[in-house]
Amino acid sequence: MNKQYDFLDVISVASFLISLQNLDLNVSTDDLSEYTNSIIQRLEKDINDIHEHLSVQDAKINALLNRLEDIYGNKRNL
């Protein structure tokens, strides 16, 4: 039996060793999906918070405009 290693064997072993070293760096699709979902959930919460804040501000502005109309009448020259 010939115990010589040809170039393909050396490349295969080197590739295997490199893949073992990088095993902890590989990201599975499940990990990526979980990370993406967590980002989406945080973004949706932040968007909802902003929308709620803007709705409150709109109501305050409308109340101010209504009060100004009550005081000055329905004039367009404010």
C-alpha cells in the first residue's frame, strides 16, 4: 500500500482543519433568523412609540388651533 499523500489529500486535510477553526464563527440560518426577528420587533416597537407620540402631539396642536379659532374667530390671517 502506497502511503504517499497527493496534493488533493493535503488540500482536503487543510480544508478540514480550517473549517474546524472557523466552526464557532459560522452563523446558522436559525441564529440569523432569530437576530433578524429581534431587530424587527424592536423596530416595530420603536415605530409604534413614535406613532403614539405623534398622535398625542397632533391632538395637542388641534386643541391649540381650536382654542385660537375660538379666541380670534375663524380668521385666516393669524
